[in-house]
Amino acid sequence: MAVFLLLPGSRVLAGGWICQNQSNSLGRVEFVDTLKGWAVGQNGTIIHTRDGGKTWIIQSSGIFCDRSWDWLEGVFFVDSLNGWIVGDKGIILYTRDGGNHWERQESGTSRSLYGVTFKDTLNGWVVGDYELILHTTDGGRNWTTQMSGESYRHLYDIAFAHSLNGWAVGYDDEWGEQFAYGIAYHTTDDGLSWEYSDAFGSAGFVSKATFIDSLNGWALGGWADVSVGTMIFNTSNGGGDWEVQNEFGLLISDLTFTDVRNGWIAGNYGSMPSLGIVLHSSNSGTTWNQQLLVEEAYNMFLFGICFPDSENGWVVGFNGRIEHTANGGKDWDTQSGFLNRWMLLHDVSFVDVSRGWVVGHNSEGSHPPGILHTADGGQNWEVQLSGTRLEGVCFVDAGYGWAVGRLGTVLHTKNGGDEWVEQESGTRVMLEKVSFVDTLRGWTVGDSGVIRFTRDGGKSWFGQESGTSQKLYDFAFADTSRGWIVGKGGTILHTEDGGREWLPQVSGTGCDLLGVCFKDIWNGWAVGDSGIILHTRDRGNYWQKQESRTEVMLWDVSFLDSLSGWAVGDSGVILHTEDGGGSWFREEAGTRSRLEAVTMVDEENGWAVGGKATWWGGGATILKYTGPTYVQPQWASEVLPREYWLGQNFPNPFNPTTTIPYRLSAVSGQQSAVTLKVYNVLGELVETLVDERQRPGRYRARWDASKVASGVYFCCFKAGDYRQTIKMVVMK
């Protein structure tokens, strides 16, 4: 038996939504050993791995940037638990548990912050715009200004050769970017005083400094014009002297050394297209050899690189790209970001926890992605078909599937997508969604009120009269006869006879409705523009609005049963309900990309897909749901339950497990003595699920009935003075 506390507004972390193709660009990466690492970047993105990058998990920063060029710029961990992240608008984040929880620290500034370093868990520095240097001696609880100056001087990084000797580097652009020059400030007293140094005046900017010991260090400089190149500076006396060691005709973004001989640099080569590149030196930076050239993407910038030892390294960059090596850079494998930045995904279909398909298109107009397939739950995706814009996909089993899209395209496969055959749909309009109730009977809907139906697996498609010219976005069938369609302007159509007759239903809204879901012939939900969620308990005769707590466009909705459901939409919004929509709460997606489709296979497996095409990242987004793990929200007290409640278990009947939702009132502000017990029809106690004091909130208990016989059982709930009993049916 397991009990989960469902706090309103909770941000789902390690057990929630994980990125399978995180599409925000990543600027910096930090590993404390060969397994545990973090990468940060665009739109408040933080991702974390505990297994050397085999899986990357979204961690909630609690920050959504307003613009696609607002970033988290720097990350530093002193050990596997304690870390800091800095970024635009004066952001400083701190974690004491490896990123499970990130808390905002008060920086006292709104200036952009770029670099961060700590000597231990207490003493650290941050640098940023306006020659800003911040210092803390208590782990960031308090930050004091050690230096602040001109608005045209910017500090990008800070590094210490030893406990007293440190360097802060950046550039001065008082006379414009083309006349910028590198600047540095040096301290020999642990930051009590900083003195200006012209050691890097020959460079247009200095973006990175690193020391491997008290004597040997390197700095990265260059020019805004990539044709001029990038410089690497070297010191062998703790910064007493800096010399230009190398110049490159490419733009280098980051460098790292693991010892006095072995170092790596990451950046990009050329322009339009720009190719990501990694170079390695085995002689202290004297010469550099190319190890990696990322050339299959239209543009690929590599921004951050980290090697925790001489063998294992990671490089991150544009569009969420992550490359990994386990042999010092001789070979590299892609861990994330294989889809280019213009790729947008529109629909997803899974037949089990392993096998799934997504469809989409390339917003740039070239190399449409078409259909992607996974056979391992989304860890790896392969392109099955490209060449046309597709909007909808449906598989009824591992073999039979259909995809639809522009110009009336209908594609069909009988072998899981190994081969796709075009079917004649009888229309040339854009088709938005497709769904089949078995291998023979299916529908597709689209522009201009078009509804097409087949009873022979798509060999022949026939038109059904919709009675409207409005665009139709989505539809759902509860069985082979009863179905609902939603569309533009609040359109809802209903059939009781498999579509021979479609009749309008009153939605009560003029908002576009984009997604619809029915789990039985009575209960359904529709979502759409302005955060609207509609619910019906009577086949759609009456649709009632539910409170979504958002105003963004919601694109799709998926329910596991009559209680547990998810809705997804613009700006990475994912909403979840455990009570049929009586209460909807935000789950953390870790992305600002639009999410256009969601499908749930079971309580611990689901997928949401979408995308966002921008110059600095974006593209396809694939998220996987792995089950609930919740943390305290910032505004939980606003929406905690005001009454006790026991919900009906789901599923019911069931075999062998079921979930029982309940709520504990927050009116008293105190914990409640709670018991949840299962009895048989003779009144005999079968199992105690809960017997403890619990704080106010929403909970779910799971009962595994694998050891009991089929039959009727009663679940009795006691909390304070509240008593309630529900009937459950075990059917084996």
C-alpha cells in the first residue's frame, strides 16, 4: 500500500515529468562525479542526471523567463548536494539536496549574473553586469557587494587559483561592441579588494577563467566577429603573467582542464550553418586537435563543457543538445537534443509503456520530420517517415496505425510503422486528428467541418455530415457508437449512431475548443482557448466550466478514469486533477514550449509533446510522466481543502490494484487522526491502509487486492469527526 500527498500547485520533480527531448538551449554544465550532473540554460531550465546522462530529469527552478533570450547563466556545486545557479535579472538559486528543491536567494540586484564559484558550502562569489562582484560567507543567505562600477563593463566569470588569489574577467564595451576589449580584476586578499588588470587587453572580451592548481590557469578571450577568432591565454605563475597561447578562427564558448596537460574547449565553427565543435589538448594547451564536429543540424552552437575526470565529459548547447564521451573525447554519443530547433510535434499515441509514435512538422519548411517511433518508452526515437506535415496519429495496437495531416493526407501501417502506405481520404483539407475504435472503424476530422469515416481500415473513406463549416480540432468515442467532436468557436458535435447523424451540443462558450476526452458514455472533458475546461456528466447535454487557474490556450486533455486526468497547453502548462476536475493543479513541465498533445497509459506512464521554434533554442519537446512525487507549493494555503472528503476508488471494478482519493480539511490548521480501512461483506477487517496523523491536503491511497477473492469490499474513512464509506468491487 502506498499513500501520496497531493498538494495544490505542487511542482513535480524527480518522479514527475522528465525530458526525453528537452528543447531549451543549455549554456552551462556541471558534474561532481561521473554520474551526477546538472545543466542550465534558457527559460529557467535546470536538468539533472544521476546516471551519467542516460536519463535527464527536469528540476524546477521556479522561474519562467519572459523572453527566449533570458537565461540561467552559471552553475557551481561544491558537492553532490550543495549547489548554486545564477542568471539574468539578478537570479541566484540554491539547493542543499542535489536540486530536488531550489530556493531563491536575495541578490540585491536586477542585473544579469553570469559566473559563480564557491570554495566551500559557505564562501562564494558571483559576478555580473556593471562590474558587479557579490560575496557571501554564509552559503548565500546574505550577499554583499565587493565591487560595482560602470554600466558598460561586464564580468562573465570568476576563478580562484588558491584561497586568496582570484580573477574576475569580462569586457568593456563603452565604445560599442566592435571596439570592446577584455578586462580583468585581481584579488590577493580573498576579495577584500579588487584591482584592475590589463592582462587581457589584446582580446575583445574574456568569458572564462579556470585554474587547475595554484599556478596553472587558462582564460578564454576573443572577438564578437568570429572571423577574427578566439584566444586562449595561459599562466604558469598563478596569474602573475598571462600570455596568448593560441588563436583560433572560430568562436569558443567554454573550456575545462582536468590536469595540467589535458584540456577541452567547446564552441562553433563557421556561420549559417554554424557547426558545433570540441577540441582537445594533451600538452597543456600548446596544440589542439578536433574531437567532435556536430554537422547534421542546420545550426549547432555548443556553449558549455565539463570533464569531472580525464575520461568522462559532457558538452551542451543549442536546442538542448547534450553530447557525452567516456574515453576522453575519442568517441561521443548524443544524450539529448537530436531533433532540430524548428521541429514541432502535434500528436502522440502509445499502445503500452514501451511503444509509441509522435507526428509533427518542420516550421522552417524543409525536411519535415513526419513520424517518430520509440520502442523503449521514449529513451530513443527514430524517424520512420518524413516528407509531409502530419497533425494526428493513432495506433490501436503495436501493428495497426494511422496518421493524418495537410492536404487530406492519410497514412496507414500494418507493421508498427516499418512501412507506411497512403490512403485516399477523399478530401484536400488539413486533417487534424484521427482515431480508431478497432482495426476497421475510424474517423478523422479537420478544416471546414470535414468528417471522414471508414469501416474497412481506411481502404475507403466516406464523408459524414457535420452541419458546420467550422474547423474541427479533436474528437473522442466512448464506444463504437457514441462520439463527440470539438472545434472552433465553441463547437461541440455529438453522435449516438457512429456518426450517421451528428448533432450540435451547447458548449456555453465562444472559445475555440481544441481537445476532448471521454472515459465512458457519461463523463467527458473539453479544453481550449483562454484556459477553458468544460465537463459533462450527462453525455454532453449540459457542459459546465471548471476552474483551470490559467488563461493560456489548452490544447489537449487525457483521463485515465473518471477522476484522474491531465490537460496541457501553451507555455509548458500541465494541469492535473484527481477528482474529475473539481480541482485542477499545476505540474512542473520544465519548459515554456507549447504542449499540444498528452496521452496517459497508466498512473506512472504518460507523454506530452509539442514544441516552440525560436532562434535560440526551441524545437520539439517530448516529456514523459513517471508517477507522482510532490513538494510544498508556494501558494498551497490558498487552495487547501476546507472540508473532509472521501472519493470513489478508481478504477472500479478493479484487478488487482485501485486508488482511493481523500482530502483532509485545512480549516482547523491542525493535523488530523486518519484511518482508512478495508472490510469484507461480513464486516471483517481485511487491511488497514492508513492509521496515522496527517496534515491538511489531498491524498491518494492504493490498495493491492491481489491476495483477496473477487467480491464486494467496503472502504471506511475516518478523519476527525468525519466518517464516510465507499463500496469497491474486486473482479478477477
